[in-house]
Amino acid sequence: MVVGLLLALVPLLAKGILPAFATWVAAGLIAGLAILGLLYGSLLRARGAHRPPRRPPAGLKERMTCAVEHLASRDPADIVQAQLAETASRIRTIAPATPSHFG
């Protein structure tokens, strides 16, 4: 927040000190920050930040807990049967992680 405030003050200070170049200072500030943002984004992509994590999807524990509870019911409703089927299909798609080394 402080950085944003300081960056917003730069064109105002430039307007007071060098009124003829204030527009160029503001444009340079915008272009420079855009270039920095693009470089940062490409650096993250190069480091592999776009790869999905190797863990089960969020909420799988909750789904399995609900499934266990629903399996105990004698006459499950249609929505419960649909949830059980979806949980079973999600469990089938999970591949176990292989350890990279034993230690």
C-alpha cells in the first residue's frame, strides 16, 4: 500500500518540478511497471509455478467422510447416491505419488 502511494506521488512531484515532462514521467512509470509485471510473470512460469500440486484435490477428505456416513444409511436419497458415485469416480482418478528416494 505504501509503495502504491509513493508511485502515485511520482507524477505529481514531476508535475511540480518539471511540468513539461510530467506526462512522460507518468507514461514511463506505467510502461516500466507493466514490463516488470510481465518479467515477473514469465519468471514464475519458467520456475514451474503453473504446475498443479501432487496432492489430492481439495475437499476429498470431506467427500470420503460423507461417503462413509452415507453408506451407513439404509435408504439413501438420490442426491446421496449421486454424491457417492462422484466420490468413487474421483477416487479412481487419483494416482499414488511415487517417492523420489528412500530415506
